[in-house]
Amino acid sequence: MKILQINKFHYLKGGAERSYLETAKILKAHGHEVAFFSMQAKENLSTKFSKYFVSNINYHQKFSIVKKFQQAIKAIYNREAYQNLDKLIQEFKPDVAHLHNINRQLSPSIIYALKKNNIPMVMTLHDYQLISPAYNLFNNNQLYERCMGGKYYRCFLDKCLHNSYSKSFIAMLEAYVYKFLNPYSYIKIFISPSNFLKQKFQQTGFKNKIIKLANPLNIKNLNDSKDNNYFLYFGRLSAEKGIATIIKAVAKTNNLNSKIIIAGEGPLSQKLKVQSQKLGVEDRIKFVGYQSGQSLINLIRNARAVIVPSLCYENAPYALREAQSLTKIVVCAKIGGLSELIKDNDNGFLFEQGNEQELAKILEKIDNNQTLRKKIISNIKDFRNNNNDYLNNENYYQKLIKIYQDTIKQS
């Protein structure tokens, strides 16, 4: 089968990109031909299909009024993306296209190129973009659902995108245009990595078929881990991830012997370091910057536990699943899709989002009770071995290829 994988970034930027790239590897390993369509970037992985990638667009840059208008038009309908994808299709002739994150840099214009060429489409939902311009349902440091249900004008009024009127106006306009045109109706099957995200979509009246299938996860030497005296957070350092809750929790502990390691970079990097100094815990928290590959695996494998303190509606983050795959205790906020994978006081621990007092007590309980840690680890192994979110590559492939086949039949 010839399969076209589409995502706006062609390098390991986040969870969506990991899913996009891992899926391609699995498909290639099973003998399928895979083509890519994405955006030009210096970080991109090498591929012969890069000649078709669209010009780089960075919406975080400052632009003149004229440039902002041009970028707004591209975000809503990228003619270059339509034309380039059409050319790629003529060369590659895919049997099916699998879309991931396409908004703004690629735009839904690519759906029309696929439809024109009668290419069946599948799309993985990595966020809430199709039901809200506030794609992570988070704004002004709190949960934000005011744009849902077609109330897209709230995005502009509340500056729901990057606290910017201009960016929020573009997001609002894009949402209204595509609510009217409804290009996503051409996509036969959507994939949701969590039940929570699926239910959120259905609450808004989203009618398209959604199938729950966890993102691919390939971790080796699952049980080769240690229990060193540190707790670990790894991921992006941004407001919605709730890292400040960890720092506040450490300041409230009275009997915590282990340190905290924070691995990652992001817009709050410096602010979090200053916060740890103000609270007098800078000697108990170590910032190690962005980590990837084997160095990150080693950090996870040797941690006492992993903390996922998100304030936003997480889908099914790799941080949680990767930690459980390495038989690590996970302490996470009781929000979004996180609680689907954690049974409190059984295979991990849950705390109310943003509640540093509750988090502090859990960290102390884990730190000072080796018997409890062994019990939780044993439960993690049982849970992992009996849960579909921890499919091996072969099982993931079989489920995904059936979705492709069903999509082709329906088309």
C-alpha cells in the first residue's frame, strides 16, 4: 500500500510529530511505501519528498500589517500547500492519506487537494483544534471552553490565542470559514488517542466517526530500571503544563529527601528558575534543559517517580505512557485523558490540578515508603500488560491498517 503521512512539522517537535514519524517507521517496516508532506524547516529530517514541502511560516514572529494580512490568508487557505500536495500526489499516487496536525502552516486547503484526486483520508486528533480556536482549551492560565459549540467570536474577545488580538482574530476567522465550508466532512475516519478527547468532540455535536487508538509507543528493556532518589518532570516548560505546581509543592514539603529534576525548555524556563529561588528551594530542584534520545530514557528509567502536573486537558501524552512503559510510578493531575491511564493509589497517584498541597503529600508518601513503591510498580506491570494503550508495534499496525482499509472501502 502507498501511504501519505501529513504533518506541519517534519522533525521531533512534540507528541504529534512523534506519532507521525513512528507511524511512518512502522508502516515502512511492514513493507508499505510512505511519502511525507510537511513544511520546510532547518530541523527537518531528510526525505526525498521535501521538494514538495511548503515554505516556512513562523507565526510567532513580528510582522508588518501587510505581512500579517498575507499570513492570515495563508493560515486559512494555503494555495502553495494545495498546489505542492497536488504535484506530490501525481508522482506518488497514494492509496490513502493520514493527516495529523495541519492547521495554519498547511491549512485545510490540503484536504481539497486530496479530495480532488479521490484520495481516502484518515486524521489523528492530537488536540481540540477542530472544535475550538483555542486548540488546547487553555487560556490565561486556566481551562477555557468558551469557544466551543460554535462560539468562535469568544476567541477574539478573550484573546484565546497567544494573548493576541490579531492572532485570535485569524483563528476565529479560520474557524468560521471552515465551519461553513466543512472540509473535514471529506475525512471518513478520525483517530483519537484518548476517550476523553473523543467525548469532548462528541459533546460539541461532532458527527464524524472517531475510533480510539493510542499513539504508537516503542520502548525497549521495559523492566530495566532503577529507583534513584529524584522525581522527574520532562516536557515543555509552558504555563499549561503546570510545572509551577511542582515548585510550590516542594516548598510545602517537610520530609522530602529526594530532589526534583526538571528536563525541558520553553517560554517559562527562566521564570520557573526565579520562582524556585524566591521560594528557597533552588538547591532541591535541578533544571537540566532539553533532553532527548537515550539521555532522556535514562533519566526516566532511573527516577523514583515521574510527575505530570498539567493544568490543561491532556490527550494521551507520551510523558505518561513512556514512564509507565519503563515501569515508573507516575503522579499526575486528575484532568483530561490522564486519569484514563492512572488508577489512584493502585498503579499511580492522582491529585487535583494545581493543588500543590496535595502533590506535596503524595511526593512525601512515595519518597518514604519503599514497600508502597514496590507494590505500585507491580501493579504498573499488570496494568501495562493488559491495556490496549500499550500495544506493541505489531498490534498497533494491525489496528491502523484496518482503519486504512475501512476508509478505502468507504471511499
